[in-house]
Amino acid sequence: MSPLLLGVRHHGPGSARAVRAALDAARPAAVLIEGPPEGDALLPLAADPGMRPPVALLAHAADDPGRAAFWPLAGFSPEWEAIRWAQERELPVRFIDLPAAHSLAVPESGEEAEDGAGDPDGDGSGAAPGSVRLDPLAVLAATAGYEDPERWWEDVVEHRGGAGPAADPLGVFEALGEAMGALREEYGAGGHHRDLVREAYMRQRMRAARREFGDDYAVICGAWHVPALRARTTAAADKALLTGLPKVKVETTWVPWTHRRLARAGGYGAGITSPGWYAHLFAARDRPVERWLTKVAGLLREEDRHVSPAHVIEAVRLADTLAAMRGRPVPGLTETLEAVRAVMCDGSDIPLALIEDRLVVGDVLGEVPDAAPVVPLQRDLTRQQRSLRLKPEAQDRELELDLRKDTDAAKSLLLHRLRLLGIDWGVPTASRGSTGTFRETWRLRWEPELAVRVAEAGIWGTTVLGAATARAEADATGAGELGEVTALAERCLLAGLSGALPAVLRALADRAALDTDVAGLAKALPALARSLRYGDVRGTDAAALGTVAAGLAERICVALPPACAAGLDADAAEELRGHVDGVHGAIGLLDAEGLRERWAAVLRTLAGRDTVPGLIRGRAARLLLDDGRLPPEETARLMGLSLSPACAPADAAGWIEGFAGGGSGGGTLLVHDERMLGLIDGWLVSVPERAFVDVLPLLRRTFGGYEAGVRRTLGELVRRGPGRGRAGGAGPGAAAPAGFGPELDPVRADAVVDLVHLLLAGAPA
């Protein structure tokens, strides 16, 4: 008598049913399963009512949680069925694969570590450099005349009927074991050389089981390993293979998994192409095609597509016909999808892609019981998720938050703190509708790998708040540039980390005092200004930032004019123009006394100094004009000087780009001020032909950024000639365009003030 060896394909519903049938027939006294022995202590949790597959056994190095591996299990995994079978009968069940303590000590190991019959070493560490790894299923499928290994596996295992080998619960395992034996004889390790070590360890565990149970035990493992586990080898030879293996201390737990991460497309080496379909096959013990197509119809109806019961009946008939024509025992996924495309989707691949995403793969997220061991940080995160009703979900979901509400503000703080810890459960996105600072939009998606990120972040503290505070303080100390510290200050305020702000502010003051690069200073100021604004919105005390920000702004006011007059090339001028915009917006948010006036003086200096590149001069003039600090007559004078024949065409084109660039509303300004449009038009027609070719790309970029309606109106004005298409020009005392008064009417303008206040109510500046 010999032990029962059941070679399976991981995550195969046919294998799972066959394993249970074989165990029912053989009734072994113990069950051994391919998996890390460190997980033995966690196996009782599989019987907990709170455990709902898909789940994964997670092992990570105790001193480096980032070195981790997963062993995923779905409800239709043969290993899971074997575990539950043994537990239902109160029989011993153990893992027998190479310990994670060894596999995680090898630098290249990690990711999903479970292997499969189709990919004997799913952790990616088994192949020797330069070797070609054998895909056993592909070889067997090709031998049987199949081009698609998945289709061969479905026909041979997943869709087995009740006749022939299927009548014997052990027949399929014997046939598959013989096939794998032939492959091992032909190809040896098949490029999976690390499997030799793993199989040596499994044989050692089998010898220990034999001493305890005799030969009355069953082994559930990847079919690829069966011939090696049957081979007659000596304990000494196996021990020699295992001697000297590196080792690390590891910790293990159960974590939720998803169907999407079981999919091969998700990067899982032992993955399958259709976990949602396989889950359906396992759950639907009768009429699986009819039940599947009913699910498809329900999904399409949710998407407002007209699908009736008649469509389902016709799709079932077509799938059966396709299977019969192709000689398949029952319709597979290929036949059902083709039937769906033809009958329910009118031949379109667009709704079919939705079906493949939602049903064929799916977003099912498993659950683990509270009794599963976790780091304290994970417990605190779970507590907050429950109290805030933020349930982790595998599919993308948008979350709209109104920061004026306490619960929404608490959700925002949690998500920002997690991002600071490197746990990107949520990612901020642009808000739809309101753009006020009291509103946030997040896109949430829980990935299994985030459990590792939580374990890694556990070194910073036992609570989310404490860990985020400690991480922020450490990041402030280690920051190399001023911009890094200002960005960190902004993140601290978003996350409500008042405890970290003193350390961050010290680092900010130290680096600001040492930084002499005006570009670096200008890059840092906007983040500080935003931080002050967020402090007001969230009720966070950010007053200490005001002093630092004001000092930074003063230094920029002193250093900017010399920096702009230092012979900048086109790229440097473009970069500095962006910094001028950023500083201008930031100073508008600061309340330091006299700062805005000093900044306006800097802009006047830049606008009137001919050694400053035209791009920056034009931008400074435009900012002054928008703020009402530069009269239209003076603006026209500066434009006339910059577009005079004495100026180089490239510099003049740069002035136009800075003043009227597409992103600054310059097109609308030119539409309503025909005097400035006339100046540009007059300059443009006077540019020599050779110079015109040189400045044309810059002009195209300037005017190409305008909206289509603005471009059309400007073209019409230029065609008629600026100042001629309307009654008079735009200068003082000139007749106003038809339908407009000669000057602004303050009484009529004041009438809209109350409405503007109403529209902006609740939206802080």
C-alpha cells in the first residue's frame, strides 16, 4: 500500500470536486497539502464562519515585511476543499511544502508563491538563469491536438461526465500522474530547478507522516510534483539537497484575496484566465450554462440593454450547437461567450468586454475572521474602517466627501494618513461639480498587496495616527530639498497631523534658510500657501506656517528680478514663467501685511525691464492688468514697446505668449480690447518673412490654446480690421460697441454682488 497522491491544478473546480470525491472514497487518516508549514497554526481559522474565500496565506520576513509571499486559495481550489474535508471529519491536516523561512531568504522570491500544474513554480524563482521553463499543460494539450491549454483542461477535467474514467474517483488522478511522469522523464525538472529542493522537503514530510499514520494519508499537490513524490529516493539524498539553505524568521496570517488577483492577467504565475467562470462552475452543480447565461442577461439588463428570456433560451441553444460542432462534451467559456456576442450583444465586443470584466474575472473580495493574527496597525485600521463605514472593496469606487461634515472629514483624514504611510487604498481625483476646498473626491480600490504595505508601516506605530505622525517626522528629517519639506507640510495638514508639524516646520525653516535657488523657493511657496488654506478649511492650526511662508515670499521678491535678467534661454524662461504664476497665486492666499504690494512692485520691475525675456515681461504685465494694478493705457504702451521694430521678433512673440497665452484667458481679453488686438495685428503684418517662419511655432502655440469660439471671433475681427467692425475703438472717449455703454456702470455691476456671494457661499477663498 502507498499513500494517496492527488495531483491537481490549483484553482480548478473540476480538480476540487475530484479531490473531495477521491477523499470520500479513500477516507485517509490525515491530509497533507502543498503549502508552507508555517501556516499549520492558522489552518483552524479555515473553519471559522468569518472566513470566506478567496483568501491567501501571507508570509513575510519578520524584520522586513516587504519580503513577502502569498498562497492564494479560492472556494474552488482543490487545496481548500481538502482542508475543509479534513476539518469536517476532525482529521489532521498539514502543509508540507518548503518553509517560507527558506523561500523568503532567497532574494528573488516573493509575490504569489503558490505553484500550479500549468506553472509549476508560480513564485517566479524556480528557473535557472537562461533556462526555458516548461508549461506542462501546454505540452499535454499540444500532444492531444489542442492549441489552447485552457480548452484542453476544460474538456479533460472541468467538463468530465459520469462515464469512463470519471466513474472511478481516482481515475483522473492516475491518468494525470502518468502523463506528468512521462513529461518528467522527458524534460526532467523542465527548467524549474528549485522544485527539486521543494520536492525533497515534501518527501521528508511524507516520511514523517508515514511514521505517524503508516501509508494511510493523502497528499494534495500540483500534478507536476506527483512523479517526484513517488520516486524512490533516500532520506540522506534529500537531506543533502536541503542542507545549508538560507533562513529568515517569518510571520504568517490570512488576508483577503480577490478573483482579479487570481487571474493570470494580474501577474499571478499560477493564475487562471477566468476565475469568475470557474467559481460559477463550482457553485452551479446542475445546468451551469443556463445559469451562467441568466447571470449575463441580468448584468446586461442592469446596463440598460434589452435582454429577454427569449435571448437566454436562444443563447443556450447556440452554445450547445457550437459545442456539438466542435466535439466538446458541454459548452465551455468560449462557446458561451460567442453565443452571448451573437444573441445578446448584437455582435458587439463592447458589452462583451463588460461581461468578461465583471463575470468572467470578477471583483469578488474574500474575508478573514477577526481572530486572524495581524499587526496592531491593521487592527486600528480595521476599527476605523468599520466606524466610518468604509468597507474595503475589490472594485473601483468613487467616494465624494464634504469636509464640512464630521464623518466625511474623518474619512478624508484616514485616507490621507494612509497615503502618507504608502498605503494607497484611495487616490484623490478631480471633484465633479463643485471645486471648493471643502469637497474631495477619492477613487478607492482595495488590493491584497495592501496588507503587506500595512505590515511594513507597522514599524512606525500601532495606530494609523501614530504611525503617520512618526513617518512624517522621519521624512522631514531625511528630506533633501526644500520642495520635499513643503510638500510634506501640505500632506501633514491634509492628514491632520498636528503632532508632526513642529518637526516639519523646523526642517522647513532650516532648508529655506539655506536654499538660495530662486526656482526652488518659488516651487516651494505654492504648497505652503495651499497648506495654510487647507488648515483653515479643516480647522487645523496652521498659523506657524504663515511666518515661514511670508519669509519665503520676501526672499523671492528680492531674488526674482536678478534671476530673470540673467540671460535665460527659452526653456529656462518657460520654467521661470511657471514659477511666477505659482508665486502670484500663492501670494494671493497669504495675509502678510504689505506682501501683495511688494509683489506688485516686483511684477512692475519685470514688466518694464528690457533685459528680462519677453515671455516673463508679458506675463508680468498680464498679471498686473488682471489685478487692476496696471491701467489699460499703460498696458498698451508696454505692448507697443515690446512689439516695436527694435525688438527681436522671437522676443516679441514671447511677450505675446506670456501676455495672451491660451491658458490665461488672453483670447477673451483680445476679443474685448480691440486696441491691443490691433497692436498685435500691426506687429504681425510687419514681421519680415524669414523671422515670421521662426516665430510661427510660438504663435501657433499661443493662439492654438484658445477655445474654438474665441478663435473664430478673433478671426472675424482681424478680417474686418480691429476697431472697424464696431462703432469706434476701445480707447477712452471712444464710442462703445453696439449694445454696450461707453464705460462701466457701477450701479448695474453692483446688482450682481449678492448673487455672487450666494454662489460662493461656503467656498472659502
